[in-house]
Amino acid sequence: MTDPNLREIIIDILDEVLEQGKYSHLVLKATLDKYQYLPKNQRAFITRVTQGTIERMLQIDAVLDGTVKKPKVAKMKPVIRTILRSSVYQILFLDGVPDAAVCNEAVKLAKKRGYAGLSGFVNGVLRNIARNKDSITYDSLSVEYSMPQWIIDEWSQQYDEATLRQMLEALLAEKKTCVRVNTSRIARQELMERLTGEAITVEPCEQMEDALYIDGYDHLSQIPEFQQGYFYIQDFSSMMVAHVAGIRQGDHILDVCAAPGGKSLHAAELLQNTGSVEARDVSDYKVSLMQENIRRSGLTNIRAVKMDATVLDPASVETADIVLCDAPCSGLGVIAGKPDIKYHMTPQKQQDLVQLQRQILSVVGQYVKPGGVLLYSTCTVYRGENQDNVAWFLQEHPEFTLETSQQLLPMAGTQDGFFYARMRKKQDQT
């Protein structure tokens, strides 16, 4: 684990995410695919330090700024800033790696990257933090939980302090891998037995019968049952959509913002080889993702189509028994899996998304048959994108009535933040 090459890999990932603005889950996946020959523990180290550094960045920066008189983090050389951030994460949050080793490797990295003149600075800062780490305190929830202050302020208006802290803690907790069993191809118990036989830890999900938590696997893509389409990676809160929609055999279902297709596939399974699902999204890349997942699933009553949900498709008007609309959103309910979301999002971007969501709802609501269902969902916890949007839509479209809605909050290790609302179009619209 003290191999400096691993830390170089980490520095390169963090540079792409924190300095170039790329998405962490995409960069990390591409890197792990590149280095898939590395032992499992080394790839786990890369993942842990990379994600942890991003998750805790505001907290780490506050510690650095409290230690260094100048330059402050924002003024540091990007490479030095990245080396220090990842090293501070290891010192404060990673057991099993001696602080002295972290400091020594950081010095080697600074020299290797052309900053030998700053190696003494790096060494001094890190050893100072290591000596004083047990006495570090934080002056705000934003720093303590590494969450931008504007998000803290927004959530404080919606949730009490105990709930707020629970959410913040949950979003920093290590998240289990949740999978949905493809019950059209295998029974849950049989899948559990197969995975357990391959030394994979399997735990039932109490909230969802066809969901499992798995751990201890090496490469997900190399698990035979994954290759055979026996299960699909999906958080159980996301699985609620297909269950709540009230799917009946023979239904025609449109999923208008479908990629990568988990909800569409779930809906197709619940149809039990009847009816049809059309999974739509806006780009060729997203459609290709869905097509690959459909191929693996073995389902024949689903197809993927390229279509923009903001543009009315006249041929679809009043043709769908159920329209699933998992709209583009701020994603603040899934920070546990995509930690950089909280740094990319801004209040203005969030308000722009609210307007986009309303535009999409107004278009795709027209696809619902009289008596049919519009199921709106997001993976965020902001009222403006959730309850307020539903209230707006019902006021603007009185032909719909609200049947049920729920805001799910993040729970440590097991649940994303998620919202859904089921609205039914009246049979008689006169």
C-alpha cells in the first residue's frame, strides 16, 4: 500500500476531477479499468483515497488553511495542493498507513513532479498536521461535513437540526453496493446462494424484496451472474419507482429520461413478458448504454430510443398507460456515490433545473392516457425540485390528481436521497 505509484495514480485522478472539473465516477472507473491488473487491495486503496479526498475536501482545506500562514490552499500550485489534500485525508481518516510514511511519500511525489524546492514545505505542513490531528476542531457544519454552505442553508430551511446532521453523516458514510435481482431469470434465494458460493458477501435488503447488498467482490463486470444479466446495480430507493407506478400486465410504458435504464428494465420485468417499455434518452451514448443493459437482461419487451424529453412527440400523445419521468436534477441525494456533485452544483444551476423539470413534465404529461399514471421522480432532497414542482404541475394541469408521494432521505450506507410522486390523469376530462 505504500507503493508511490498508487499515489501517483491518485494524484492524476484528483487532478482531473478537482482541477479540470471532470466527474469523479467516470474518471475513477476509467482509471480502475486501465489498472484492473492491480491486486484488489491496491485498487481499493486508490478508490478509498480518491473518493475520500473529494468527499472531505472542504474539511481538508480548512485544516490546511489553519496550518499554513501562506500560501492558502486556493493560491497553491495545483500539484502541491493535490498532493497535500490526498495526504491529509490519509493522515486524518485512513487507518493502517503510518503518518510518517504518508509524509515521506508526499515528499517523493513533490520531487518527482518537478517541485523539489517545495518538498520541505510539503513535509513540514504534513508533519505539523500529523502531530496535532487529535486537537483539530471545526467551526461550522459546512466544514465538519465538507458540504458547501449554501446547501447547508437550504436544507436548514427544510429539515430540523437532527435530521440535517443525519443526512450529512449519511452522505459521508461508505455506501454498500445495492443490486436488483432480475426475477424474470433467477430467484433471489438462488442468486444469493450462487454469489455466496463465489465468496461474495450477500445481505438482503429489508425494504425491498428483490434487492440485495453485495460486498467482497473483485471486478463487478467479471461476476458471472452480472454478465448473465441476473442482477443490475440499482439503489433500492430508485427501485421504488417501478413498484409505486402500479404496473399491470399488458401496460405500455414510456420512460422519458431513462439512461442508464435501471427503472425501464425493472418495469419490463414487472410486466412479466407482456406489454412494452420504450426507454428514451437524449444522446446516442446514453441509448447505447441502455441497449447494452437490455441485451444483458435478456428481456424482449423493451427497446431504447433516442428522443429529447423537452420536445413533444405527437405520435406519443395519450398512448402510454404509465409515463416514468426521472428528471435531470441536482443529484444532491446521491452525493455518497458521486461526491463531487456538491461542488459542481450552484443555486443558479439548481433553479435552472427546476425550470427544465417543469418543461419536461408539461411535455411528457401529454403522453399519458386518460386514467393513466405520470410517475415523477428525482434523486435529490430539495423541495423546489420535488414537492414544489408537483404542486406547480397539478395547478397548471388540473387534469391530473396526486395519488401518492414520498421524500426518502439519505441513510448511512443503505439509501440514497430520493423523491417520487404518482399522479393520475382523470378519465373524464370534460
